[in-house]
Amino acid sequence: MTMSTPPLLEVSGLSKSFGTLKAVNNATFRIRQGQVVGLIGANGAGKTTVMRMLATLDMPDSGHIRINGTDVVDHPELVRPLIGWMPDYFHPYKNTSVREYLDFFARAYGITRERLLDTVDEVIDFTELGGLQDQMINKLSKGQTQRLCLARTLISDAQFLILDEPAAGLDPKARIEFKNLVHLLKARGKTLLISSHILSELGEMCDSLIFMDAGSIVHDGDMEDLLHRQTESGYAFEIRTAGDTTAPLEEWLALHQGWNVRSVQKQVVVATFASCEPDAVAAELRQLCRDLPVIDFHRSERRLEEAFVDILIHRDQEPATAVSPETPSTTTAL
């Protein structure tokens, strides 16, 4: 897949309010065919509202949503067959087995009698529910219930899967199983939008991230670029030198202007250099290698949590820097 791949989903100027609450504010983003995109934000950031509008369950106040070029608001009946929706809650049907539940939804999706058995068998096999197909739904564990909900989402063989907090409440084993299912779906060419407020769990599944805060999108981009890009304080490096102690390296960094030690773990020092100019960084690293027996240095990969905090800090500072403290406001001048 290349950057020239046409978008499966195009969202522009999307907004939604509930009374005086602006749940989503002018959201704009694209998702290409075959991407696995994480939608990240704190509880109440607007993630579920965006997803419900994409799934044609809620109407936007303004803006446009297009799937394969078709407007979701104008022609919901045309895009719904392309969408698989997995909500963040599950209402079990009483006295219903796993297979009966999936059989019911297959019929609801209009799967023909000739294809019904094979379709249900396939999603049961894919989600590893074979040993549970006769089990009553209300007897399933949380992880098993989530796999059943995913199986229901897959019955229609939709292109675009929208999964709202799918790993919430899962134990470590169930999280690993779910992550593996996501990788298999990507290998099958599916396009996924997965929400969570737990950054680490999306980092292992997604190749692109959308950050939301207070209804607005504050970042939309590639995972690798986000983790490796420079911060406001410069590039971060992991540096290892020969010897049993990091003391000489820490002393060198303290004596050279622009360096700031972030952490020391065993024989590795993580430090940032204030300049983001490649030539300046290269010169410093060459000098370091001349002065000390450096055996390894490389750009440090930030954790998603750190990246998210950096983005929010930068966003919060923007209004404050728009007008300098020395510049009187219009009100004061009047």
C-alpha cells in the first residue's frame, strides 16, 4: 500500500453537539484501504461519537463523511454493507447459544440459505469459538464475549471495520488473542478503525494514529513518524559507552551545552540535544565518539504516552504564544 492509494474513508469538517456540549468539533481525516488506524483520546474526547457517525448511527450537525466516495448521510443504505460496527458494549440474548446468535445475525444481514452455514462456520473458526458454539452467551467470559461480538461484526464480510474499545476489560491472554485477530484481518485486506484510551494497546496493532482531545483532532499521522520525530526539546538518543559505569558519559553531557539527560538505565543513558539541526546533531555525536568509547547510539523511540503529552502541551501553548505578554490586548488599548 502506498500514499497514492485512494482513501476508503474521507471525513471533512465533522461536528456534533449534544445540547451545549460540543462533542466533535470540525474533525477532518482520511483512512486508506488496508490501514489499521487507532483513534486515541481520554474518556469523553469524542471517539465514540465520531465512530457512531461513521457507522451511520448518529447524524452529524455539519460536515461530510464519504466511504468509497459515497456520502454516508445522503446514502446510508449504500454504505452500510461496507461497514462492520463493533460497539463498546454487548447486550447478551437470554437463552441463546453462540451459534444461534451468529445464525440470527447472518439472517438479519441477508445471507442466503445456501451460504448461511458456511458463513457462520467461517467466522466461528476465525474467532476461535468452535469449542463454544453451543455455549449460552451469558456463560461466556469477557474475552470470549468480545470475540463473539467481533464474529458478529465480520458476518457481513464488510470492508471497513469500526471497533469501539474492543480490548476494554480483557485480561492479558485475551488481549494478545485479540491483537492477533487484528493482524489477521489486516492480512486479509480489511480496513480497521480501533478506539481506545489505552495508548500502549493500540501501539502494537496500528500503523497510523488519530489523537482526539475535547472533541478536536490534535494529531493524525503515521505511527513511526510520531514515535521518532523530534520533540520541542530536540532529538532524543540512547547512548551506551564501554565500561561498568555511565558516570563519564553523564559528566560529558553535563559539560556540553544543549544536552539534557532524561534517564539512566543500567549502561544506557537517554538524553536530548537542544538543537534539531541535523548538522549540529551530527557534530555533537562525532565529538562524543572522539572523547568517549561509545559502543552504540541511536535515536530513542518515544512511548506513545510521551508523544501524546508532547502534542497536548504544544497545543495548549499555541494560544498563549499568539500574542506576546508585552503586547496590549485590544480591550486594554481601548
